[in-house]
Amino acid sequence: MKKLLTLLFLTSIHLSSWAQSEVFRIDSIPTQGILLDKGWKWHAGDNPDFAKPDFDDSQWESIDPTKDIMALDQIRKPPVVWFRLPLALHDSTLYQMLSLVVKQTGATAFYLNGRLLGKFGNISPAKANTIGYDPMGQAIAFPLELNKSNVLAVRFAFPDIFLVKNFYAPNYCLKLIVCPTKDSHIIGEHINRLSNRAYYSAMFKAGIFFLFTILHLGFFLFSKKQKANLHFGLYAFLAFLIFFVETLASTFVFEVNLRNQIAIIIYFIHPFVELFIFIALYYFLGLTKGYYFKLTVIVCFLSIPFMFRPYFGGQIVGILAPSLLLSIGLPIICFKAHKNGIQGAYGIFIASIIFLILYTTYTLMREFQINLPYQFLWNELTFSTATLAVPAAISYYLMVDFTNSKKQLQNNFYKFQQLAKEKEASLLKQNAELQAALLQGQTIERKRVAADLHDSLGSTMSSLIYTVNAIDTNNLDNEEKNVYLHLKQMLDTAYNEIRLLSHNLLPEEFEKQGLAEALRHFVRKINQTKAIQFDLSIDPQLGRLSPKTEFELYSICLELINNILKHAHATQASIGLVRKQNQVKLTIADNGRGFFDNDSDGKGMKNVKARVESLNGTWHTKNTEGNGVCNEIAVLV
């Protein structure tokens, strides 16, 4: 019996010492906090007793939960698993307000010594209902007891999602860091690779690419000849989406499923970013789309499935393959284009070399965790310069090309305007010559008609009157005498009208002294022979007008006066000519019976309308029954 008791005692001491060796001891807390990556045990299943500090977990398996969740198949498959970690705080100087900074890919509930500390996400026995939540460095209070065994128990569930790899950091299953509460915010930013400076830097780059988008799509809409602007604008838009959406998602989207869906979309469009800038460069440099171009396009499309699977190593192919192909090929094709004398190729060649050097430097500093003074500044400087070097160079030379094209277009437009002005001047000259020839022809014809009326018809009428006057009226009865007198009166009237018409077709005063004097002479003659009295009012500032304008206005006056004499039954009429700056207004009115229509089908009215239109003038009539007609004609001079 004594031997049995001794054996049990020794066994308990051995187990106690073994358990003590597995306790995660916290003797000091460095600046970056303490990563809880050792001493963990896990078990599949769900039991509230797993949270109790005295629960026996000796049969559980060891695990490092800080690994990528996709490397822990045993954790992803069960609906719910539990993690347990014994901790001990031994230095009284560390007995202060502590926090637990959390980053995870799943849903969790944290218990310390059986007491619930906090929850992230929603855990359900059915994986389809589990909602993953990544606190992205948020902290919860972590009140460890001094010089006493503490047990941290975590209830964990992985949601049923098609998870894609995060290119910049693993999808940690559960990454916990113990730190003083006052430092939890800084450590939270570090664990999530996020800070206000990084946020604003990413948004700055997104803004630059958005400006590129507006600028070059605007260039393309203005001039669709340069297709490089279209493809560069699409490249800039996709780059803007990646920076903008990815930054917002990594800052404000905590739900694992939603953030994963955003990542799928971003990874899908990522190869097209490389493709569009490559096509834009080819269009800008005017290169032939040979084997290298076709190979790059094929690689970009084939890289899309590698963005998602295989999970480990796939993105190296999906992202780096087209990027490396472009990074190596870009300087080569730009240098060849420069050798061929293509403007802008050398500048883009220099930018591509800068990209290679700075991006390689940035990658090495991150992967090997090189710490320099102002390390964040060095990281941002190298990454931002590398990211913007080639796009900025291409954008600059596209703007230069657009400016040159615009200047060439303006020069062509100016030459076209000059040619149009010369053609217009030539046509105006030809039109003036034609109008002068027409006016001269009309003048000659009017002189000929006036001469024929005076010499031929006038002579005939004179002979006819002489013959009629020779008739002996003594042998006529009263009725015959009345006929004779009526005939003689008609002949006298016809003879006077022929003489008046022959003289007024183109009076000598019109040719020598112009419109105003011709109208005065015309009105004096009408007033001597007719019962209608005409009043003539001419503006003293009228002066001489162009020959065509005077000729047309004189012809209009003849037509309208003739219309008054024949149809108005008026006793009084007036003619007015007024000049106001660059406009001449002709007014002809009477006190006759009215009912005048300037849309009449009469030949005379058509002639007046045609003459007014030839002067680009306007013609308005006002008529009232019993109160006569007023014609107002306005022309520009």
C-alpha cells in the first residue's frame, strides 16, 4: 500500500511539473507586445465545460493557431473547435491594465478563467450560419491574475466560404498579442498592417489614378484617333478601383465573407490592369502587335484562375507572372522604340527602370523586415514612386501628344478659316461683279425700252393724234362729236403716260444725281399730270447708296406708285425715305380704298417682293378699308 501511494505521489509531481512546463510564462512585455503562438491545444466539438480553468485538456492536440487558416485543415472542417492556453504572469511590475489584440479569420468567443471576455462574429452549429468577423487589431481587456495559473479558452468556428489568399499577409486563423492597454492601438495597426498614414497614402494613390482616368478618357472623347488614351484611362480606372476599394475594405469591412467577396472581384480584375497599360503603351508607341504582345495577353488571361487556386503559391503565378513579363519586357520594347526615333519612348524606358529598382527594393525591405530610421517613409516612398513612375510617364507623353494634336488641329482650323475667308471674299467679289453686270444690263435694257417707247410708240401716238385732230368736226353729229372728244382725250392721256413712262424708266437725274433727285423729279411730273397729289419726304442724311440699292428702291417706288395710280382711287399719297445708322426705311402710303395684299399673285407685287428679298429687307403693309394702304420697306445698307 505504501509503495502504491508513493507511486501516485511521484506521478502527480511529474504531471504537475510537466503541466507547469506547458504554461505560457509572461515575465516581460516588449514594445511590440507578446505573440501567443506556443502552448496552445485544440479539440473539435462544442462543450461549455471547455471554458472552465480546471477542465482536463491533457488529451487535446497541440497547435499553433497563428498560421494561415488554409494550412489548418483540422480547424476548418468541424463546425466548432476550442483552443486552450494556460498563462502565468510572474512579475508584479507587469500587473497593470493589459489588453488582448485580436486578428482572426472566423468567429470567436474568448474566456479567461471561465469568464467571458468578448465575442467576434456569430458561431453556429451549422457552418452555413456561421458569420466570420475579423477585428483587424481591435483589443479586448485581458485581466490576468498575478502569480496564478490563468487559462485562456477560445471557442472558434470557420465560416463556409471560398477563401482566397491575402497577397500581403496570411489569413491568420487566430493571432493574439498581449500588450499594455495604452499600446494596444499601435500594436493593432501593426498586426493589421494598417495605419492612418498608410490609409491616406493609399487614398492619395487612388486619387492620382482617378485624375488619370478623368483626364485620359476626356482626351479620348475629344479625339478618338489616339486609342492609347482609352486604354490608359481604363487602366487608371481599374487601378483606382483596386486602391480605393481594397483600402476601404481593409479599413471598414470586418465581416470575413464580404471582405473575401471584395477580394475575389479585385483579384479577378488585377490582370486586366497590367493588360490595359500594356495595350495603351503599344498604341502610343505605334508598335506592331507581334509574338511578345500575344504572349503577354495570353499570360494575363491565364493568370486569372491562379489568383484563386492553388491557395498557396497560386497568386505568385497570378500576380507576379504578368507583372514580371511586363517589368522585363517594358524597358526592352521602349528602348527599341527609342532607337526607332519614337518620341516619349526613352522617358518611359527610364520610368520602367526606376520601377524595377524601387519595387525590388520595396519587396526586399518588406520580406526581410529591414528596419531603417523612418522605415514607413522609406516603404511609402519606394512603393508609391514605383507604382506611379510608369503611369506618370505614359500620362505625361500622352498629354504632350494630345497638346500637339490640338495645336495641329487649331492650325488646320485656322488655315481652313483663312481659306474659307478667301473663298468668301472671292465669291462676294464675283457676286458684286454679277450684280454690277446685271444692273448694267437692266440699265441698258431700260434705256432701250424707254427709247423705243419714246421714238417708236411715241411717234406713232403723235401721228395718231395728228390724224385725229385733222378730222372735221363740223360734219359730225352730237353723238359722233362725243365719241371724237372721248377718243382725243384717251389719246392725249395715253401719249402723256407713254412719255412719263419712257422718261421714268431710267431718268437722267437717277444716273447723275441718284435716288433722291430722281424721286423728286418723278413726283413733280406726277403732280403735274394726275389728280392724285404726292408728298415726298427725304431724310437730309440719306446720302448716296450703292447702285444696286438705289436701283431696286427706285424700281419698287415705280411699282407701288403705279399700283396706287391704277387701283387705289386715292386723292393723296406720300413717299418717305429715312436713314437710321445702317438701315434705310421706305414708306409709301395713300388714302385710297385699302385692301392691299403684299402676298398678291399679281406680277407687279411679285416683282416688289423679289426686289425686297434681293436687298435682304423686310416688307410690311398696313391696310384699312376706306383709309388706304401703308407700305413699309426696310433694308440694310
